Amino acid sequence: MKQLVVVLALLLSPFVCAQKGLFLSAEQLHERAFPGQDMSWKTLWITKDQRQSIERILNHSFRGIRIRYWGEGSRTVWIFEEIGKELPITIGVTVDAGTIADMAVMEYRESRGGEVRYPFFTDQFKGVALRTESPPKLDGHVDGITGATLSVRAMKKIATLALFCHQLTPFAEHERTPASP
């Protein structure tokens, strides 16, 4: 019996390890959002009121004084980390004209819940914006994944945070300006 348990553990261990990994670099995320464009990081300086909103979104303290991102036209790209169950998940979010254009798990460190990195899950965020309420919330429904509840929550928090931060940038101004004929 003991041997069977050891054999099963060895057979299943590749599936557990397959959850973890580095799936997308910052350079690759940048290229997905801004193909062929060279640009430098922008900085969003966080005020006291903004920090309070960020903390309500994340449901924990936020100690940063700035957030770095890329921006061009009406598009911004954000890289955030949020704890899943015990370890951080690195997530890249592209916001265009106030809605999520792309969302990707860049690095996953947990042993379970890694299904959040697949397109069947991340594609649910495309086109989602913020409701006009406080604290900010997503205006669309995102289905969860059995066994990945905490990772799903982390992804929703980061989607909300990216949309909120986008509103604080000059790139959000392009959304409100009508196009010239």
C-alpha cells in the first residue's frame, strides 16, 4: 500500500509542478500591447485618497508611493502582483479606452489553481470595465474555477486595480476626447 502511494505521488507530481512557471516576460507583454514600439515606463504617483481606494480594491494595505506602467494613446499596460493562496501571482493587464483588452498570468508560483493562466479564463476579462460606484467593481461577470478560488479572486482584484489606475493617467483623457474629422 505504501508503495502505491509513493508511485501515485511520483506520477502526479509533474501535474502539480506544471501549475508553476514563468509564462510571459515584461518584454513579451509590452510587445503584445505595443507591437514594434519602443517606449519607457511611466509613473503614477499615488495620493492619500488614491491609496485608500487601492486598499479597498485589494482588501489589504498598499505601501507603494508610485506605480509604473506603459501608456500610449488610450492604452495602458500594468504589471501587478497579488497573493493567490500563499504566494504572489504576477499579472499583466492591458487597458484600452477604459476596458480590459488583454490579461495574462506572467508568473504563477502556487502548486494549485494555475488554470487561471489559460485563455478560457483570462478571455472572460476582455471588454470588462468599471462600474461607477465606490469602491470600484467590475461591470462584468467572471466565472470562477473549482479549486482556484483564491487565484480567481486575485485576478479579479488586479483587473479592478488596473482599470482604476488607468483612470488616473493622462491616457484616460484620450477616451473622452472626440476624434477629429
